[in-house]
Amino acid sequence: MSENSSDAAGAPAVELLDIRRLSSEQLGRLGVSQIAYVKPVMLNGAMAYAIHAADGTPMAMVGDRDVAIAAVHQHEMMASLVH
């Protein structure tokens, strides 16, 4: 179930979704522009940190956890650490 709305200035409509009725595709897009996942990985025998969008799209690879989190925040997203 969704509902569209717009303001008096003609701003783009905002889609409201019933979280209990999300399709697989809608669930996959949930948080894509707001959340990034930071995951420790091995790269050429060294520890690195992969940054992925919420839908799993690779975004970056860095050598330091704090740098990864700072990069996510710099792009006005919330970092979520995964193991």
C-alpha cells in the first residue's frame, strides 16, 4: 500500500510505503541512499574495509576502518558495520 503526496510549491511526490507489504524489489532499495555497510575484508593479503550501498553495490575500498566510516559520513550517509 503506498500513498503519494506533494506540497503546495509542487515539490516531487513522496512515496509512503507500508513496511509490512514491501516487495522484494522495494526491500532491496530500502535505505540505498541513506545507509552504507562497512565490512572488513582481506585484499592482497592485507586487511581492508569494503564500503557497500544498502543494496550491496560496491562503493569503495579503503585500508582503515575510521577512514571508511568518515567517507560514509562525508557523503551524508549512516555507516553500519558488518562482520
